[in-house]
Amino acid sequence: MIDLKYLQNNFEEASAKLQKKGVENATLENLQTLFTTLKEANAALESAKAEQNSMSKLFGQYMREGKDVTELKVKVDANKEAMVPLQEKAREAEEALYEVALAVPNFPDDSVPEGMDEEDNVELKRVLEPKMFNFEPKEHWALAEKNGWIDFERGVKLAKSRFSVLRGDAARLERALINFFLDTNREKGFEELCVPFMNNAQMLQGTGQLPKFEDDLFKIEGEDLYLIPTAEVPLTNMYNDEILSEKELPVLMTGYTPCFRKEAGSAGRDTRGMIRQHQFDKVEMVAIAHPDRSDEIFEMMVQNASDILTALGLPHRVVELCGGDLGFSAARTIDLEVWLPGQNRYREISSISNTKDFQARRAKIRFKDGKKNRLVYTLNGSALAVGRTLIAIMENYQNEDGSIEIPEVLRPYM
RNA sequence: AGAGAGGUGGCCGAGUGGUCGAAGGCGCACGACUGGAACUCGUGUAUGGGGCAACUCAUCGAGGGUUCGAAUCCCUUCCUCUCUGCCA
């Protein structure tokens, strides 16, 4: 959630920032009004409550002293009745405020480039030259068929469309990648965690998936549980509603989880192959950081993800997202896009974001800054998306006969 | 899943309708004592919101109710422990 006090005190500046993310001024003006209304409603209610409390205290005192309370009772009853509409007003004001506030995206960082969509993203650099093939490189689904690696039909039979089954060496390669990623992250100082793959609604609100993006989530029927769309949810919310000591920062965590997404709104996109599935594996990094150190941790996370791709010999490019392409919670995001020779294009394989205090405010993650509690900054990033790495290996390491080499660094894992 | 017990501040633990945001202890911080330390003594020590100072509101697992007044009574729910059942 954005800082409403900041919005109130710096309205012009705040609205200019959110325009980068396509938030209309009317929404912000509405938000400001709702915030003021809530404050006024609360002030009125609180003074009535203060009155009530002090009269109740007096009531007790009279009882003890054996004084007559009938007159006082009349006053206190009247005040109580007068409080009912005030209470109702305050409750309504709060509901109205949060309904809007929870749906407003994070401020983009000042450094974020202007732009509408991914066309306006800025390429920062390219790492490794795409390999020249002396034959026409195939796309991963063709290679999968040739090698019997991916069973799309049976995935659909077992679940539904956008599910698949990995077989044989592909299944082993998937497992090898998970282990390689986790080991690498651990060596960089991330603690390895194994977390629940279902989280409750409060946690999903903490990281920003709820309430706005409920349609993208798989919900467990009859339970307050959702299948996680990314390990960012359980890892970040490890410290939900907690206060850390300053010396515990930064908390660096990594974990492997499957991720479950309904992919609502992507009908017809990437239907062929394994690029966009309802279930995919990912190894995630999450950092809970001191605000002053989040930039350097962000750089470290980007570098780590890029290093993993380099170690695998996969050509990729580093892209800074423009304001219009930034996700809901992110203040800043860098994507890593891996080269897919079969598709003859770069495709997203990792996304690293600094959400600053946006998630921390929702999830109430704070640290002791001297005597005061301050919100932490939270960062997350993939290192890496496993299924897409598998695809990238297939396309980049293919031979003319359709066979696939295993990258050197993965051989100890297979 | 069934039966019973219980959830109070960083921790332990008292509190069964008003003087309780909460005794006492431990821990922690600061100060005194000391050459230094331990011991001892003194002081302080939850969170969030509004004014942003005085002050005030909320919070004793969570939500709702009774009452002038609830940590204390009632209802719902979650969690923990013990026993039974069931399983990896």
C-alpha cells in the first residue's frame, strides 16, 4: 500500500509518479478525500468514546462511594446512543478507504524510465553472444517431441490445458536445475527455505496479490487458502506482522516452489509449448532489507540471476522496465530475458523487483531503528524460472539431429 | 476427525465485571557501586492510530455480543498441548 500521509502532503508529486503507472488523478483525489473523511470520522468517534470512558469511570467511582447514579446513567445512555451513527460512519469510511487504497499500485522509482508498455523498456546490456547455428534451430516443443521430453497431451488429461508432464531426462534436468539454482543462491548468502505451497488470504494481501488479483489465483474450496503464484508470497510473509532488530537485516532467503497461476487474461498467448503454464517450478530470492541498503541488494540479486544464466552458457539481456510495464507492487524492476534461438527472440526468464515499503506496509514488516519502528524494504526476484530455463537449454543446446547437450555445470547434478 | 485443557507484554506468570495497558519474576537498556567485572541497588522497558506537545483512542489469539463499564460473562472461529483415531 502507498503511504497515504505522503499522498496527502505531496499530492502533486505523488500523482505525477503514479501517472507513470497509469493511475488516474481522479482515483488519487478520491483516495485523498476518503482518507480525510476517515480521519474526521475517527476524530469524532474518538472524542465521543473518550467522553464515554470518563463517564464510565465516574460511574464506578459513584458506585464505590454509594452515590446515586440514576442521573449519570441517563447522560451515559444518551452518549452511547449518539455514538452509534458515528461508529457506523467511521466503519464505512474505513471500508471505503481500504477498498480503494489496496488497489492503488506502488510508486515507481524516480529512476524508472517513462513508457507505456514493454516496447518502452530499456535494454541495459547483453551478456553472451547468441550462438550461430549452421541449421535452422527448432522450437522447444518440436525438440520435446523428438526427444520424448514433454508429454503435453497427458498433462492435459491429468489436469487441463496448460498443464504438461516432463519425462525422463527432462524431468531429471528440471530437478538438476532446481538443485543448481538453490546451491548457487545459498553460496551467495541466501538461506534455503522449504515453505507451504498454500498461503492464507492475509499473506496474499501482504504481498499485493489480494484483493485486486484474486482472479489469477487458484483458491482451495472451503478453506482460507490459495495455491501460491510465486514463492515471493511465503518467503516475504515469513516476517508478516513482525518487528526485526536492525542487526538481523538483511534477511536473504531462497526457496524452490511450484507456482500456480490461472493466467486469466492471457487466453491465446503462448498456448503452444511450455512457456506459459498453470503450474511451473521456480527458485526465488527474497530480501528483507534496511531501506538504506536496498539498492545495493537489488544490484546483487540482478547480478546473481545473470551469473546463473552465464554459468549455464545462456545468452541473455538485462532490461529495465518502464513505468507502464512495472508490476503492481514494484517500485523498480529489472527483467532478464534469455535468448531462444528457436523463437528467434529474447523471453523473460527472471524478474527482480524492489517493492520498497509497499509490501512491508501491507504485511506490517518492520525493524527497530533505534527506538522507532520503521518499515523494511522488500525485494524479490527469480533465480530462476525453472521451466523456462529448461526450454532455453533445449533451444540453445540443440544439435542438428534434435539431440540436446547438457550444460557443463549441470553434469554433476545429473 | 473425536474427548479434554489452554491461548495475557521479548519470555515466564498473576489477574474472573470498575482504581488493569495489565502485579510479580526473568531478560534487556541506562545509571550508581568496582581498578574492571559479577553480585547488589536505582530507573526505564508492548504495538498501532489521531493531535504530532499536553493528551487521547484501540489492542490481553481473532471476530461478534451482553453491560454505563470486559483480559474477566456469552457466541463463533483459529491456534497450541494431552489422550484416542488416522496417516507420509
